[in-house]
Amino acid sequence: MPGYRVHEPGVTQARRLIDDGAVDVDTPWSDAAPSAEEANRVIEKEGWAAFAAWHLAEDPEASEETKARYAFPYGDFTKVNRAALIHAKQRAAQNDHAEIEKAADDLLERLDRRRG
């Protein structure tokens, strides 16, 4: 299992999107998760930093500018998906990634507070 660490640019972007109301609370993550082709388009048009910013974790041992470096996606490249945050929190907990679990939980709480 990779030694993931919290990807702060991703967490920062997720906070901003939540605060701006760019959230999807209805679509299941299995339906909203971007395809490999969509990810490739983001990388081609906006670069690796833009792609990375849609992930809560990174593996510092993985090569830079590879998809394998980034994990725990939280949205579809336009909005934060609530189900994705739940999925990330659960997966992080199952795999003993406490810091990533906490980051996902904090974002989930922020989203829910914002919704009222």
C-alpha cells in the first residue's frame, strides 16, 4: 500500500469549491467519477497541477506527472461530489490513512454545514 500524504492543494481547492457552492449532493460517485479520457483531457488542457488538485492524497514515492501519484479523487473536474468524499473517507479508514480520512471528513462536514 502506498504511503499517501494529504495533498494540500486538493484540500484547498475542495474547500473553495464547497464555499462557492460548486457541489453535487445527488449523483452517486459510481456515476459521477470521471473517466480516464476525461482525466486525460484535463491534463492535456490544464496540466498536471489542475489534475492533481482534484485529489485529496498523493504518493510521494510515485513519479511526478503520473496518475499513480494521486489518489482519493473528490469530484468530476467541475464540482465536489458528496458521495466521493464519503467514499474517500471510508477507503482511507479501511486502509489506515488517518490523515486522509480526517481531511475527507472535514470536507464532508464543511459541505453539510454549507447545505444547512
